[in-house]
Amino acid sequence: MSRCALVLGSRLALLALLAAAPAAWAAPSLKAGVFEPAAAAPEFSIEGTDGGKLNLTRFRGKLTLLVFGFTHCPEVCPTTLATLAQARKELGALGESVQVVYVTVDPERDDLERIRKYLGAFDRSFIGGTAKPEVLAALRKSYGVFALKVEGKTENYGMNHSSSIFMIDRDGRLRALMPYGHAPADFVHDLKIMLAGS
């Protein structure tokens, strides 16, 4: 799996979202692309790494950063999680109002224990989730996210998938989409604005 393929896939997903809502992309003060007007983020219910059901309703009152990835990802996923962990740290006390939710695109290999350990290496507050393949496929479709298994001869196959981060406000509305590659400072900038405006 190549970094270029993942980044290209992310950009294609962004274009698909824009095509579906041509009026959604504005010239905001955020670093991320803003959906205007904000709409309710698609709800879901999957198994969470903290032992409970993982859904957006749990995190009302917080900002939720929704990430799709897999634990065998060589570059994009760990880079994204490290960036979010650093941003949350730089927010100080405000970081407690930000919840990172990580949904696997590779349920074949990513069980809850593996995801929990993987996320714990970045930030123990991060919560991950998995479900049956058909449930995850429906979840991805609701967000316009793609994931494609790169077939190989061994179990060390790759996954091409969307790499942007969905930013969901305290009321459960999809507010912005941050493409892969932004620095922690960009997340800190946007999250402070969203927290102040909630």
C-alpha cells in the first residue's frame, strides 16, 4: 500500500462529498473544509474498545474526531493518530472536550483487543470500534468513505482507504473535514474555534 494511493483516495472521497453537496464547501476561518450548513452526522452503533457500544450519542457535549483506518497501516494511520494525540495534548485542559473515535476498515485482522492496544500507544483516551464487515461497509457508505483490500499472497495485505478526519461538533453535527497531512497546530486552531463557538 502506498502513501500516494491513500492520499489520492482521500482526495477522491472529498470530491465525492462535494459533488453530493455542492453548497457545502465555503471559505471558512477553519483550516479544514467546512460543511455549511452543518447537518447531523450519520449515527452508527458498533462494538467499542472500552467495552461499550460505540456511537456518536455517547459523545454529545464533546467534539468528536472520526477517523477510519487499520492497525497494519504503515504510514498514514499512525501519522494521523500521532497528530491528533499531539493536538489534544497542546489543547491542555480543552483536550478533555475532544474525543477521537477510530473505526477499523479491516475487521478481518482488527479485533477489539488489537485496536485497543494500537490506540493506547498514541493516547489512551482514544476509543476504537469494529463490527461485522457488512455493518462497517454501511457505516463507511453513510460518510462517503471508501476502503479497498489490496490482495496479497499472505495475511500482510494492505488497505487503500479514505484518510480525511471528520470533525463533529458538540451537538452531533458534521461541521468540517480535515484532509490528511495537516499539522497538529491546524487541528488546535480549528478545535479551539469549534469549542468557542459551540
